Amino acid sequence: MKRRALLSMIGLGLMGLPLLSKQALAVASDDDLAMPKRPPAKKPSKKASGKAAKNKQATARNRIKYKGREIVDFASAEKPGTIIISTRERALYQVLGDGQAMRYLVAVGKEGFSWSGTARVGMKRENPKWTPPPEMIARTPKYAKWRNGMPGGIPENPLGVAALYLFNKQGDTGFRIHGTNAPSSIGTAASSGCIRMLNQEVAELFDATPVGTKVIVQ
């Protein structure tokens, strides 16, 4: 009887303790903190799950490991300050002169969205407003609510903390060098043509790059 009473008391004591779920114990990643929370999607079919898994694995294999910006040897006839982007290397070089450049890893346009050419920084914006183009809204209807622009300075904004707008002789090219709310995309071909950088690094580039700076994408 004493043993039964003791077990009963222990059981009552445990019922009074809060339950700690696996979710409560999980540590959020950078992307979890940056991306807006959305309701869980419906369970995909086995075929869709298999395709998504393969795409995820391919992205992981293709992602370039990054330890942060660094000064590298870089031969160029361009003036110091010029920005040269190698989409093949997924790298942005800021020419320093004397055969050196500051190298940043970036995300570039995915297949079908890559571009190349020469432009100038036509304007710069901190916490820029993001306006999805009509063709993007057609591909992804959920962006329709932002057709007049998503406010800057909020975690959902895909342009991050700063943007450099690229212009040519015809005007705004529609392409930007900007921050990102998806830092895990850096080192991949993931964007719709724009050049993504880590927020802390685009802020540095923003401060060091005056309007009128030449930008070469190759």
C-alpha cells in the first residue's frame, strides 16, 4: 500500500510540470528568424517530395562554402571602386587597385534568369521598398498584394537592408545588388536575376560605393 501511495504522489507531481516539446527545444536558424512564418503546407505526394528532395540536395551540392569577405589578388584594368560580378563564380569583386579586390560571395540568377552586361549604380536606398514586377506576380500570385510595394525594414522584404539600383543608357535595368532575407541562398543560383548579398556585407558595399559607379556582370 505504501508503495502504491508513493507512486501515486510521484505521478501527481509530474502532472504539475510543464511539458517541453521538441519544437520548444529547437534552436532557430538565421533563415527561420528572417523569413515570415507561414502555415504548414499540405503533405505533398511521394513524387513531389522526391523531386523536392533532389532539388534540395542539388542546391546543397552546388552551394559554395563561404567564410566571409576577403581581399584577393585580382588583375583588372578597371578603376578602383568598379564592381565586377562573376556569375560563374557567384562572386562580387570590388576593385581596390594594385592588383587586388575585395571579394564577396553572392547569389546570382537561377537558370533562365541570369544576365550580363555593363551598368552604373543609378541610385541607392537603405531599407528599400520592394515591388514585384508583373511577370513575377503572374508566376507567383501571392505577391499580388504587394503590387504597390512592400515596405522596407521588415523581415519579409527580400531586398534586405540596402539596395544599389543598376541603370544603363535606357534607364533602370530592373536589376539590383541588394541584401537578402534568405542568407542560406548565398553561393547559389537562386534569384530572379538580381545579385543578393549578406545584409552586413551589402551595407558595407553600400557605404563604399557612390552613385555612378561602374558595374560589370559577366
